[in-house]
Amino acid sequence: FVSEGANLVLQRLSIAHGMHSRMCFKTFSTDNTLTSVTYSPLESHTISIQNVTLETVGIERSVENGEESATSWKIYFLSDGHMYSRAQVGSPVYMKIKRCSGELYT
């Protein structure tokens, strides 16, 4: 069982240890029914923040919604485990960082 609070921790651990295949767990849906959540690796991307080139690693998180289609997010992380971007599939809302701490430049 993966609670919503443990979701980010699980994603960061998956990035830190290398996610090579799909993982499935149980979780509660928005209507409090037991359902499945799936984490799948995405292709890495090279990005530039403040004129520094960095590599990102991605995870797609999909939560089954019974008879409706699954709700999915595409989340990319930097090598230090910080989230770079998060987008819900089908939503116009997209979040990403604009600047990094000095630790990433060393």
C-alpha cells in the first residue's frame, strides 16, 4: 500500500537506485476505494537551467480510476533527487523549477 504522502519518497528512492522496470502497488483512489498505482520509467532528458546542462530522469505515475481512464503524471527528477518538472497528462498545468541551488554546479 502506497499512501499519497509516501508517493514522493518512493519516486525519489526509485530515481536514486535506478528504476529499470514497471512497479505496481495498491493505493486509495480519490473516492477512497482500493486501486492500483503504477510507476513506469521514462526516457531521460538533458535540460539547461541557468546556463548549466543537467540530466533528468523521469517516472510516469498512473492511478487507476475504476471504470474511468487512469490519471497519469509525468515527473522528472534531477540527479540529486530534486523534482524538476511535474505534469498531469491531459491538464494544462505544468510545473518546473527555474533555478537550482549551488550544489548542482559542482
